[in-house]
Amino acid sequence: MLIEPLFIVATSAASFAALNRLFGRFYPSGEKREETETETDRAVECERRWRWKNVSTSFVHAVVAGGMALYSYWTSPELLRDLAHAFSPSGYRLVAISLGYFVYDFFDMVLFNRTRQSMELMLHHIIIFLCHGIALHYRLYIGYAVFSLLAELNSIFLHSRQLMLMKRVDTKSFPYRLCSITNLATFLIFRIGVLAYMTRWQILHRHEIPLSHLAVGSVGLVVMTAMNAILLKRLLKSDFGRKRKSR
């Protein structure tokens, strides 16, 4: 029945939306506003506040999804042996919870931050809607979907880095450099490595997958690979390129 996954997706989306509002109370506003503040200043401050709430909420999702993915494989190792047909209640619920997060995040960007970068992320989310939606509807590819969520283990450090920059942490400090190096290491393992394995698996099992599902999965892999390549280039340029000034 689809009632349970739809309920979980809706509850998850509502929970992350509520968490987003809660994080607004902890926004590091910095200096007090002045009467001479311009409209541009207010727009920039609004953008910063939105990004703080959005990234903080994404950090929580990364911790939850990454942790649950490891738990699902620990309790149901068959998910790793058969990415297409193996089933696990914890893995199934994880896919629904994560889909709910992406639903929340999609509408958060549509309503409050329709920038070019957000458009790229919205494309990513649409791919997730299709892939996770197929997994939940047919109760197939649960292992594959959970495997893709191992990328959230990297997102823990990716979002931590973003939050540190928003808090104006010195980029030459030990905490930031440690986070930056860990972010790069986990990026290579849990994003590039995971995508490579998923691509290999899909190629090897292409004759066992319905054409429509294969098409969605193939487009998803192409989009994810391109987006991660761009993100990796930005990270390397920002944190490991030419010497930067402390922020």
C-alpha cells in the first residue's frame, strides 16, 4: 500500500519545514541594523538568513540519512548483495524520509530562493523524486536508493564547512582546515566512489531493468555526475587553490 510511504513523506517534509523555521531563531545576525540600511543591504541579509536556515536543515538531514543508511546496511546486509530486489523496512522508510526532505527543500527554493544555483539543485531534486518515487511505488531498488544516500555522509562535512563560512570562521584555522580535508576525502569516497559503483551496477544489470526505469536511472546518473564534478571543481578551487585571504 502507498498510504504508509506517502504519510512518511508528508510527515518528513512537514518536520523539516518546521526545523527550518526553528533554525531561524539561531541566525548569527552580527551587527545591528541601522536606519541608513539600503534595500540592497536588506536583500543580502534576507539571502544570508535563508541560506543559514536551509543549510542547517540540510545538515540535520545529512546526519539522519547518512546514519540510517549505515544502520540499514548493518541490520540488512542483503541490501548490498541485491540492490534491486532486496527489501528492508528501515531502508524503505529511509527512502521515504529522504524523499520528504527533498520535497521540503524543493519548495523552500521555489518559494524563497530562485537563483541559478537553486535551479541546479531543483533539477537534482526532480531526479530524486523520480528515482525514489519508483523505489517506493514498486518496492524495488531499495538497496540502490539507500546506497545513493551514502553521499549524505559527505554532506555532513560539506554543510559543516558552509556553516563555518557563514559564522566567519578563519579559513586558516585548524577546525576549518580539518573540516575541509575531511570534506574532500569523504567527497571522493561517498560521492565519486558511490556514483562509480552505481554506474557499474546499472551497466552490468541493464538487461534486468525495465527500459523506463533504466532511462530514469541513466539520466539521473548523468546529472548527478555532472553536478558533482562541478561541485568538486569549486571545492578544490576554494579550499586548495591559490592562497586565499582569511575571512
